[in-house]
Amino acid sequence: MGYVEKRIKDFQNGESPTFLEKMALEHGNPVNCFLTLVAFGIFSYGLWTRDLIWIGAAVIVGFAGHLYCWLQK
């Protein structure tokens, strides 16, 4: 049995995940992953055009993915 299977069994028995495991689960969420990729594209475009509006929009879109995960809890 690997580490992942052991941790899943621990979670099923009521043990709570560590901080890093919670962050990994949050970044594995499909909505958060998609919004992070979109934010990366917007951020790259903002750097290319040197426009702070696009960079700020990328930060907001990236934060929206994290907000979505936090509100699901």
C-alpha cells in the first residue's frame, strides 16, 4: 500500500489532512485549475503588453478560483 492509499484510508477514518495536503487538494479542483490556467494566460498577456490592468485582472481571476474552493467547504 502506497502513501496515498494510506492517507486516503486515514481520511476515511476521520483524520484531518495537513496544511500541504489541503493545498494540494484545492489546486487539484478542476474549477480552480482552469481559472489558474486562464489567469496565467491573462498575466502573460499583461506582461507582454506591460499593462497593469491585465495583470490585475489575472490576480482577480486567480483569486476567484481559490475563493470558489474556500466557499465550497
